[in-house]
Amino acid sequence: MTTDTGTATGLLFDALKADALTSTEQLRELYPAPNENALRKEIDHLTDEARALIGCASLVLVGSTDAEGRADVTPRGGPPGFVAVLDDRTLAIPDATGNKRLDTLQNVVETGRVGLLFVIPGRTTTLRVNGRAFVSARPELLDRLTAVGKPPVSAIVVHIEQAYPHCPKSLMRGNAWQPEKWLPADAQPGSAQVTLAQLNLPGLTIEQIEESERESLRTRYE
């Protein structure tokens, strides 16, 4: 199979990489210097306002890498404030019932670092936090993280090195909170359709996957 570039599909990445930027100097030549406030707003702790924002967030995207540098981003959700602010430089993110792959937790164990993006549904204000991290199973800590009614099995503890509000333009451009601009459900493949194609198992039906998804959602806090 070939693409309109004339290269084999499997080699397209390498073909495009041939003239890729190779230095931060080359990159900087393409863009104007950042606004001074864009740099100044980055601090190494949480202000009262940032703490309040985290207390309103019901969704956080967690970025991590493994020891070989392979990147991963995964969402974590719960009631507003499910991420605990332990002090102005320490956060605790409770683990939640999932697929048991443990990608994020394993990455944190291997590299000791995470990047976070806190999101509040309906709002364009977000907060980015980056820092050192570890996975804890300490009972007295987990007993404090009961936003869903019971302690988690483990938690990611984050030591904040960078914290700053993120520009709202991306959520505004993506019409994230404007239902009238969302695609209708029948204009996109459902999660069961995507899973069926990914698994590619003979005899497996979309109805079986949909039932499995319903059961998983029913027991999402167990």
C-alpha cells in the first residue's frame, strides 16, 4: 500500500522526518518570543486560586513515560476535588477501577515523573502541573482519598515543580463545551465498534462488547 507521497505506508514517518527540525534554535526561528506573562505565570507551588481550581476539577489528564521514553496519556475522573491537595506542593491522585493494565502506575514507578492537566466540565480554565511522583499504598494516605466512597488500592503522589494555568484557546477552538457543535452519535464509531476492530477475534460480536461495557460502567467504582 502506498500514499500520495509515493512512499510505503510503513515508511511514511521516516520520509516525513527527513527534513524535521533538529534543534530548539530552528524551532524558535519559526515563532515569536512568548509573552512575558506566559513565562512569569509558571511557579513551583499552588496558590489559593489554583487549589480552588483543583477542588472544582472532576477530570485530570495524566501524562507519563516509561523508562524507554514511550509516552502515555490517560484520563482520571471522579467527583469535583477527587484529587487531594495535601499541601501547596503535594497532590495525591487516587487510582480508580480500570482495565488493570496499570500503564500510568508502571510508568511512574519506572521514571518518577508525571504531567497533569486539570479540566473542569463547562469551563475553559485549565491548570497544568508537572513534577516528581511516586506510587503509594500507605493506608493512612489512602484512607484520606475516599471521594468515591472507599479508599483506592494505590495513589500517585506528586511533588509540584511547575504549575500554571493553560491558555483556554484549545477548548474554545474544539467547541468542547458547546453541544450544538458536537458531532451526532451516528457520525462517529462507538467505543464498542472500535474495540471490535482492534480485537479482531473470530466469533466476537459487537453486542457482546456492548454488554461488557455496560457491566464495566455499572461497576465503575468497584
